[in-house]
Amino acid sequence: MAKILDRLLLFIYSLSIGIVCVIAILLLTNAVPVSFDALQKDTLYISALVIAAVLFLLSVRFFYISIRRDRASLPSIDQRTDYGDIQISVETIENLSYKAATRIRGVRDVKTRIRVSDAGLEIHIRALVDGETAIPPLTEEVQKQVHDHVEEITGIPVSFVTVYIANLVQSPVIKSRVE
């Protein structure tokens, strides 16, 4: 409801600013000749004051919206227990996945990404390997460890874990110096 109201207010604000700018341009360029008597000046003054106040209040509202940190925008997985609600951030699950993947011998430079679906968590792992271990059993071990570790720690079902082996770790070349 608040988002719909904010969008409506933003529409009205944009339209008002546009109309005020067009009127100001027309008046300043003398495209519309204007002659006022005392009654029209008072009415025009009050109208301009009301419009300015409304536009100022809308500006304050939009400024507040722009700097406000919306708690709902922080990505998290929500669970309900008998004792209350639990929220686990996606960043926490990414770190748990990272921790489980880096425990496996031969895996280096791990990056994780989490997606939440109806079936559960979808965990995507991108890693470099050392090249000394066979890749199929290594990736299977990564999948199993990450799947089991995340489900055990968070209690959230993991639908699948994908592993992308990006490359081999390049060992630094050490030049020997002969004297």
C-alpha cells in the first residue's frame, strides 16, 4: 500500500513540477501577456504559496524515502517456529557455503551465489581447483559437503548445488638465481 501511495505521490509531484516549469517559462518569456489587478494578485499569491508548500512537503517525503534504509530490502530467508520468527540473511548462507567448499582439499578461490526457490535453496559455487585431484569426484564432494553443511546449520532445505570449475590455480613461478 505504501509503495502505491509513494508512486502516486511521485506522479503528482512530477506532473506539478512540469506544469510549474512550463508556466514559469511562459511567463518569463512573455509568451503569455499578463496584467493583474489587486484581487488577482492576492489570489495568485495564495495559490502560489499553497502549491509551493505542497511541493515542498512532497520533496521532503521523497527525500526521506531516498535515504531511508528499508529493512525489507535486505535479502533473507524467513522461517517460522513454535517460538517465533527466524530470519537468516542470504549473505550468511553464502558464507556457510564458502566455508564448506573451502574445506575440501584441492578447491581454491571459491565464490558462492544463493537463489531462493519454492523447492529450497539453489546454491551456485564457482571455484578454481589445484589440478592434482580428479574433477568429477572433487565436484561431487563439494556438492555433498555444501548441501549437508547448509541444511544442517540453517535447517533450510537445499534443492541443489551447482559447481562451476572456472580454471586451475596457477602456481607462482619461482626463478632460481644462479651465482
